[in-house]
Amino acid sequence: MLALHLCAAPAWPFSSSKPTPTPAPTSATSALEASCKEHTERYHKYEWLGDCPEPRDFGARDDPAHFVAYEGCRATLPTRGCAVAIPPNYVEPPTSDDSAKLRLFDPHPSSIHWTRYPTYPNNEGADGWSAAGSRGKQGTVDCFQCFSFAGDRAIWEKYVRVLMKPAIPDLGGPRVRTVLDLGAGAGGLLAVLQHKYGMQGVGVTMDGPNSPYLETMAARGVIGLRASLSDRLPFQDGAFDLIHSRLSGLRFAESEGTSGGKRRDGAKVARQRDGARAAKAAGGRRSDFTALDSAVMEWDRLVRPGGYLMQTAWKIGRGPQHWNRTATHFLGLANRLGWKPLLLIAPSDHKRKSNSIEFVYQKPLKRP
């Protein structure tokens, strides 16, 4: 394990100081609020008991449901009084002796609204999955194996065998039965954990304009939740024995901070920056890592005492100086929360060739 010298621990998060005041609205936050209002109104534009509008009716990248969830306008999408469309060639799940395995690892492509995804609107037959899994298709390059179910299954079975099971020996046992997978893709890990270990899981992800992740999870019989990874999720405190993320999770939270990597939305980053500056002015958290701090605290809220937290392939943006600052800040926060490291790989102050953080932590049973 590569060691890091941790910064002196500030009072937060176990501080009795006054709460950070809410920052004054800025043009960026006002613009985001106006956009949230506009998209929420469009989301509710339908006839009572009529058909719900299809995402394609709003344009490939302007689905109001996606915007409202992704931008964190609401913790969950509001209910509607319209009927959702049924795929035109829908086929019920199999009922053979091996039906559970077939559904998890060979779901029927007729369960997907292929016309919602502009890259392959006509793939309503057996070629749908092969098209969805093609490398180079816009929206699938980060998960090109997700829809190639045999290959994806082999990858996740090896991942569980080589990485997860050695670090969490009780995986699938009485103490580790529930899992929250953040950035779950098409539910490949959850399918493996359900089939081989009998675990119950929820996958948090977002459909892209060409990535039917949530519909695929539903077709497999795996529970998916459309939500932003930076929001409070609608689960009870301590609801999960294990929180897992590969590629996504804390990586996305870190990249949305003011010292992070790729910034995908100017208004969202500006809103976080405003809050960070107010916190710094009030003697609160370091301004660079507001989004990361919030994500870590949400992980800590959702996992039960004695539960496990696992992140792999957290590739930090920018360069060696930022790698070390991010790793030092994160490890200091994990230390203050009392997380026990079971597996930890982080950039070193002395070896600047790696920009990855990978870990398995265990949450303490008690805190001071």
C-alpha cells in the first residue's frame, strides 16, 4: 500500500461550529434555477390519462426528465398523470427452469424502446444488443461491453473473484446482502452478485442519448434508479451493506469541483464554486473539494455501521500536484470519519506516475 502523509485534521466534519450560511444567488445559479423550472414544466406537459411524451419528442439531448435528474433540480422526479409507452414488440421474461439466469444474462431486446436512442432507432430485433454494444457508438464508448452480455458477465465475474471477494470475505454472506452500485451501467455487476451470491442491489445511473442503461437493467430484472451521483439519494440512513463504484462515483464528484478535471456544465460548476467560496469565508471546508466532500458524506450516510465502501478506477484529472492534493484531502476525510482501510492504492508524493485511487474501506461501528 502506498502511504501518504495526511494533512492535519480540521474540525469538520465533527465540528460544533455554526452552519455555513447559504450563498447569495448569482447569475449562474439564477440561470440554473430558471432552466430547472422550464424543464420541470415541460416534464409536466401532457394530457391527463393520455400518453406520456416520449423523450425523442424533445430532441436527442433535451429530454426534460434527464435534465431535471442530472442537474439535481429535484432529488427524485415528480409523479405524472400520463401513461408510459409499452415497447411495440414487448416479450415477457422466460419461464423455463433456467429463466432467472436467462433474464439476467440474456434479456430480450424487445424490452427496449429502441426508437428513443438516435444511433440505432430501428434495432428492435435481435440485432439491438449487438448495435448497442458496438465500440465507437456515441454514448456507449465508456461502456462498450455493457450490452455484450457474455463478455460483460465474464469481466464482472473476474472482477468479483479477484478484487471484491478477497477484500470483503463475507460478500454474499449474512452481513453483506445489499449493495448500492453508483454508475451501474447496464447492471452487469448487480446481475453477477444477484446470480452467484443472492445479493439484492440497486444501480444508480443515467440513460445517455444512445445508451439504454436503465431500460436494460429493467429487462434483466435488476433495480435501476435514475439519479445524479452528486445528489442525496432517496434511501434510509444505513440502508446498504456495501456501496460500490467503478469509474464513476467519487471520480465524478471530484471532477465537478473547482479543482477537478473535465467541467461539463458551467452553471453547475459556478453554483458549486459559489457555495465553496461562502464556506471558505465562513471558516468551513476547503473550497476546492466541496462536491467531493458532499459525495463522501452521502456514502457514509447510506452504508450501515460496519458496512463496506469500495471505489475502483478513480482516475484523477489534471496533473501530479492535483493528484496528491486530491488524494491527501480524501484520505484525510476518510480518516476523520473513522473508515478502516482494507485495500488502499493512492498516488504517492514520491512517485508521480499514477493518478488512480482505489480502495475498500469499512465504516466503524461507533464514533467518538
